[in-house]
Amino acid sequence: MKILILSQYWHPENGVPQRRWTWLSRILVDAGHEVTVIAPPPHYQRKVELRQWWSERQYSSSFESDPGPSGERIIRSGFVPSGASLTQRIMNQATVALGALWVVLKRPGVLKGYRPDLVIGTVPALPTAVVAGLSARILKCPYVIDLRDAWPDLLDQSEEWNKSTGKRSLRERILTKGPFQVLSAGTRLALHKVLKGAAGLSVTSSHLQCDLCERPEIQTRGNAPKIVTVRNVFPPETDYRAEQVDEGPCGELKVLYAGTLGRAQNLANAVEAARLAEEAGVRIHLRLVGAGAAREALTETARATDTNVSIEGRQPADKLDDYYEWADTALVHLTDWEPLKRAVPSKTYELMVARLHISGVVKGEAADIIRSRRAGDVVPPDDPRALADLWIALARDRSRLTITGDGPEWVKQEREEIAPPRLLELVEEVGGR
């Protein structure tokens, strides 16, 4: 089967979406399918200067293809560089989607005469979902949406999106007085239409799967999309495996967060928890490692508190062993938005495989997994006192940091025995319609 994938991100970038689809592409290729990808040149979490973007003609889509690490071929589409603000990211995602649509319409160079049996669009990057639907119509084939977060429900939290990033710019304050509401409503309607028209949906959470199966705006009698859960259990790039935690100094705790410093995390909650623990006489060493829209505001918050908090730049996934070796516990941290109860941060699975104690600041499915697999402790989001109390208890009873649950075995089973057949069953069933 010929499968066309439309994505905002791809190898050689090394974020979660890219690593997920490097893994899934290998499953498809190993099963005998031909995978072609349309994605922009690497620019995610990179500052692309306009002069470089123009001189390298990155506004223009390629006529040639590059080989991918999983045996796929990659066509690079045009884009406009992004920034940290919401408006800049929206423009970037829109131009990436338009670049992909141009490639589908023209099918230049190596794609001359190309006709796929199935189109897959990966979300977030909501415009990509719309373009996937349009592309499938143009190419006269079914499509699947890989829905990695609880969209469109996250649009309901738009008033909270900048809570963790500090003050909004004048441009954003103006746009949210009306234009953003119109855009949000239009996006919701478009995404519902795209999801309803899809032959299949792939999601990363079983709670999200159940929710979508009950949505009347998506389900149509006799023509409902096939929905499967394919978790983000791609192979970790770290070899770290924790042994029994040493005793260490009583009354101290080393806490690591390695991931996105973004809107959905609200890590100021963790900084405040560290301050409260310090007031109780427990020394918290908190390291926040990553990049994201809230980094600057977090830096200011950390400076304003008398706590041992360091904020460090994003590290490649294969360079985290030393950080894991340093840590007593690792944060999995989300803010208290209702749709996030149906999200499971991929870092959860990596930490379970590493047998590193998880301080889970989550609700819903992520909390259920951490508890049921005995992978750590869980407290409610946006409750710094509860998190401080947990860290105080861990610092005073370090035996709780040793993980004895079956998390690593469960993740391996999901990766090797459950996810591949689910993915293949989905694409082969809907691609054969």
C-alpha cells in the first residue's frame, strides 16, 4: 500500500512527534508499505533567520526527495519561520499546511503521477488536519488523522493559554478581543468536519478514544471512523536504568523536569512547591531542562524566589542519562485543564522504563497509569502545597523513591505487542476501502 503522511515535524528533528513517527514509519515499512512524507525542513525549536530562510529558498517546496531513517522518502514543503507567540505559531502552521497542499496539487518532480492509497495527517498543527482531508479528496483516497492531543477541546482553554507565559503582547491582546474567537470557532467546526469525515483516527490515550467514540459531532450512524489507541511508547534514546536509590542526605531532594516549558505545563507551580518545601526545612534542588513559551516567565519567577532552581537549555533525548543519574525523582507535570485528563505525556513512559521515581502532577489517564503501575506518586495539578508535601515526605523517607512496579514490562508490551498490530490493522482496513 502507498501511504502519504502530512506532518508539521519530521526527522532529523528529535522531538516527541518526530520520534513517534520515525517509530511508526518503521512499523509500516517493515510490513511492506511504501511511505512518502510531506514535511517542512527542520525548524522546530530552532531560530531560523529570515536571511537564511530566503537564501535557501525554504519558502518553496522541493521537487526532490530525501531518504528517511525508517525507509520513508521525504518531500520538503515550504514554510514561514515561527516564533514563540501564538500568532507567529499559527502563521507558521498555516504556511506549512499550504506548502503541503501545493505539493499535493502539483505533485512535482519525484511525485509526478503519484497516487497514494491512504493519506495520514498528524495533529497538533491543526491546519495539517484540514489539508489531510483536502488532500484525500484531491487524491481520491481515504484518510486517517493521528490526533496526539485532546483537540478541539483544548480550544476551550484559550483564555488560559498565556497564564504561564507572563504578560501578553499588545498584538495578542487585540486579537483575542474578537478575531481569535472567530478563528477558534472556525477551527473547531473545521476540525469536527475533518474528524467526522476520516476513515480512521489514531489517538495516544484510551480516555480520548472513549470520548471520541461518544461524540455525536464526530460519529455518524453507519459511517463512524475507526478509532484506535497507539500510545507514545516509541523506544527511548536513553539507556539509563535506576537501581535502588541510595540514602543520600536526609531532608534534601533532587527533582528533575526534562521536557517542554510550555503553556500546558504551568511549571511555576513546581517552583512555588519548592519554595514551600524550603520553608518547611527541606532543601529542594529543582532542575528544569527544556525549551518553550514559558521559559522566560519561569526564569523571572525562579529569580524572585529564594529557592535552588536552575533552568537549563533543551537537551537531545540521547543525552539525558547524566540528568537521570543525578535525579531522585522526575516531574511529569500538566496544568489543570479539563482536556488534559485525556492526555498522557510521553515522558511518563520513558521514566517508567528508566525506573526513575515519578512525581506526577496530573489527573485522568496519566495519573491512573502512574498509580496502577506503581511508578511513583501523584498529586493534583495547580496545587503547590500538595506537591511540596509530597517532596517533603520523599525527602524524609527515601525508601519511597525505589520503584518496584511493572512499568518497564508494561511499556515494552505496549511497544512491541500492542501498538504495531493496532496501527497496521487501522491502515490496512481503512486503506482497503
